Amino acid sequence: MNLFISLETGLREIFSHKFRSFLSMLGIVLGVGSLIATMAITGGIERGTRAFMEQIGGLEMVNVVNKEISNDLQDFWNLSPGRTLQDAYAIKQAAPLVSHVSPQLDLGLPVSSGGQTMRVRVSGVWPDFLEIARHQIAAGRFIGDLDVDRGQRCAVIGNTIAATLWPNLAPADTVGQTIYLNDSPFTVVGVFTLYERDRDRLARERGLSKVEEDRRERRGTRPNRGDPFRGKNEAVLIPFTTMFYEFKSAAFPDNSSDTVPIENLTIRIGNLKSFEQALGEVRKALEITHRGVDDFGFDTREDWFDQMEQRMRSTRTSGGLIAGISLLVGAIGITNIMLASITERVREIGIRRAVGARARDIFLQIIVESVSIALMGGVIGVVVGFGIVQLLTLLAPGDSEPFISAASIGLSIGFAAVVGVLSGIYPAVQASRLDPIQALRYE
Amino acid sequence: MALVLLQDVKKYYFLGGQEIRALDGVNLRIDEGEFVAITGPSGSGKSTLMHLLGCLDTPTAGRMEICGHDLSQATSDQLSLVRNREIGFVFQSFNLLSRLNVVENVEVPLIYSGVPGRKRREKAESLVRRVGLEQRMRNRPTQLSGGQCQRVAIARALVNDPRILFGDEPTGNLDSHTGELILHMFTELHQAGRTVVLVTHDPDVAAVTHRVIEIRDGRVQREYDPRVAA
């Protein structure tokens, strides 16, 4: 029998019992709704976390860190110079799978614009640092090779720094201004964009609620407390060489810029597919500069990603459980309604059989009907899911905005269809097994 | 040519552990173009015979051929196919689908023969016209009189151009005047060349046919031509 005819018959049946059909859809509606909401929330968290990860450097960023050396190697400890600029050169030359490398010299310094003063951590870096830390220039430029070669007194500053030091200027307009680091004048050559989480952006766009403002006033907390982007927004970056000659050489009179211990050594792996090989290359290069002493290690972001995955898995499981139970209830509801509907239509089934319908035609008719109910419930459920998501964002704005993907809609509708087929099977078998003669006599 | 061929057909039921011999060795042959009445008192087995002839059931034993199909041990799907293509069935209680209108009711058998939508509609409408209900095409069965309902049922029975038209007490639910009109339609269909088989206990109905088969106790008791009897 023509599927389209079954569909028409099915829809006619559904619409002739509108309220009953709607009631039987409810389970599916709730199931699909919570499925959509769960996927939107976890999807939002995932997207937010990924974006955040990207902004703080992504999986490709690796810190080369110091490591306690094992007891039996204690005697050789002095052989290794520790992390120095030599390491950065070595990696640059001997590790082609590493796309970017930058050493880092840090120093806490008073920073002033002439008027405002604040104490921040200033870092001396290479031009590669821009890519490694995934910084974005809002205005001006980053530190260039020439700046490093010549030890230029130039600085690139984070958005918050710019806004704090020059409250009357737009951050972008601070390019060209003079900044004083420990009273040495530096030219601001670039300003970074403002990095913020979805939550903070939303709060900024909407404005703080009165309650939140009062609370902050009382406690005196800064609004960006706990902000993971704080470090990036409060960055003051100058050329590596400038940092050494201006601020460090006095502290390390015996060292050249090549041998001064560096605070940080960060690299960026060119391609995640060759992550392990790249780390192997780095290890080989550093074994030479560290004279075979195993006093360094790698700090990667893989653990962060694993944690995030785990958190999302648990959210997904609990949401999926609710959705699953609702869908099960929905399936039972549809089965129940279809059984009732068949009992009502025994005679109709008999008539159809008498004029030539095969058992499988009746089976198909019932299945199409239950699938239609389930799909309608699914579509309504998607709408309800959108509603739940809207409500949730309104009531409890979280770290990341929920995000309804086309795939999650497709998946939910698919689930509804499967539920429709499964819940229709038993009634359909019952209906198709009716004896035509008995069915025709049925009153 | 024989459209119906029954050889020693038996149909037994088991009811509460007791064997009921509804048909106990029926031999019957109906040729193309015949106009036949099957009569008998209630409990004689004529309904069971009707169900067999209407391909709603298979015999317990014996040989049964309908329109050249050996249906002695037919499957449910084979029976459905024969019901759909070779047989038209008119019931005492009309058996129309109350949620469908007249044309849609007539269309139902065509749906199961896989006729595409537009052609189905055209064919159904032409048959509704043939039974004289062109004014009532979009009406539901509940809005029609009994006679009109039976005309819709006849249109439905004819829509697949069957070789045999069965009527199971087709006038049983109608007043005598309407019954006569319906009976007249069957006569006309026979005159146009259709093989018509009526099941009835009404002697007046049986009288318009050309061959009466009397069933009693599950057997053919006698056969006669009502036009020459009396």
C-alpha cells in the first residue's frame, strides 16, 4: 500500500481525536524537550570551554617546565644550566615540528602612565609569543624581530591595563602613548583586544543587575575576580632583550642574555597530529642544552580537556536519563492510545481486509499512525526544548550560552521516530492479526 | 468457464471442544455469466459458504478454485489479492467507512491495488456516477439513506472490475421498495455480463435469479431454476 495513503489515513485519525492524540504525545514532547535542552546546555559548555581553551593557547600550546630531578642524578644537577635562552634557540633550530617558540623573562614592576600607577608583571618575550598565547591585537602591532635585535623600548599592553592607565582614552587610542616601567619610558606600540567569557560579555551587555551591584559594593570585590582571562588582559609585554638589559642584567651580573635563567619557555606545536613527535624533538634538543640532565618536563592542556570531557559526560548522562525516561513513558502512552484506537476500529480493519488489504497493509497503517504521533510530539518537543533553554538562560545565566545545534534537533527527531516505530509495533501486530471475518462481525 | 469450483469442500470449527461441521462436503460449480442465489435456513452453513466463496477463509478439506486460483490452502496474502482483484462484495450492513466520504469509500479497494491517486479518484467518481450518486460524492455515509449506502457499496464492489459480484443479504437492511431497486441493479449488472451470486433467505430475492442453490446441514440439498419451477 502506498505510504502516502497510510500517512493521510493516519493523520486523519490523529486529527479526529485531537485532544487524545495530544495527550499521548506529551511524553514524547517532554522527552524530546529535555533532550534538546540537555544537548543545548552541554553543547554550550563545550563550545564555551573550547573557545576559552583556544583563547588561552589551545591544546597546541605547551609549557616547558622545570622538573625535580631524581635522587640518583642529584650529583649531576650542577651540570645543567636549567632553562635558558639557549633552549629556545635549540628548539627553534632542532625541532621543525614546533611552529613557534618563545622564552620569557618576568618581573613585577610599577607601571605608570604619568598619572595612574599600578604594579603588574611585565614579561620579556619573542615575537612568536603572539601566536603561542593566541593574543589578538586590537590596535597597533606586536613586538617585532627588530625590536628584539635592538632591544627597543616598546611595549604591547593588555586591554585592562590600557583602560586603567588612561581612563579617559579608549584602549585603542593608547597606542603611541608613553608608559613608564620602573620610571623607564617605553612607547606603547600595540593594545590587545578585551578577552572575556560569554558570561562576562552578557553581563556587560545587559548591565549589572541592581542586586549584583549592591553585593559587589558591599564586599568590595572586583568584577573580574576569578576571570581566567585576567592574566591576558593585564599583560605588559616588551622585547626579551630589552627586559634583560634594562631590568635583569644587574641582578645577574655573571650572566649574558644567553645564560640568564628564564621564567618560562612556551612552544606551539605546528600540528596536533604530530604532537608526540614534536615533544620528542624538543626533548632531544633540550637534552643537549641541559647536558643530559633530565630536569625539565612538559605541561600540556590535555588534562584540562579530559576534565572538561568528564564534566560534560556527567551532565549529558543525567540529562539523557531524564530524556530517556520521558521517551519511555511517551512510548507507553502511544502504545496505549494505539491499542485503544484499534479496539475502536476493529470493524474498519475488517472492511479494509475484506476489500483486499493485506495484513501487512494494516500493520503499516498503524505504524505510520504511531510514527506520525511521535513525530508531531517530537516537533512540539523541539519547540518546548527551545523554550526550556530560553527559560534556563533567563533564570540562571551560566558560564556559557546554551547552543542548539542542527545535529541535536535531527537527533531528537530521530529518537522520536524510533520511539514511534517501537511503540507502534505491538498494536500493529495485534491489528494485522485480526481475523477478517471476526472483525467484520464486530459491533 | 468455471469461476467457482468446489469439490467435496469441508469446513469444521471447534467450539468449546465440540466439532461443528459447518460445511460437510459441498460440490459446486458456478460458470461465468451466471446469476445465482444461495439460500438456506440460518445455521445451514450458507454464511460459511459465503465466506469461503468471498475468499475470507479457506476450507478445512476439499478443493476450492475461485476465478482460476486454487485457494484450497491459500495464504492470507493470496486471499487478499483475490478479494481485491477478482471479487466484489456487497454486505447486508453496507460496511462503509464512516470517516470517509462517498468517493473515498469507493476508492479504498483501489488503494490496495496500488492505483495512483489521480487515476483512483477518476475511476471512483465514474463508478459513483454509474450508481447515480453524482450529487452525493462528498457526503459521508451517515448523511445518506440506506439505499444510497448500498449503492455506494455496490460502486465500491465494482471499482476493481471484478469477475464475480457477491451480495450477502444485500437487501436485508432496506425497506421493500429500496430493496427492489437494489435488486434491480444486481439484475442489470448480470444482464451486462457480470457473474452475480446472492446469499439470501428471502424467496423474493432468490426468485429473480436464474439458479437457486439450497444449503441445508452443510450440504447442497437441491438446485433449481426459479423461472421454470413452481
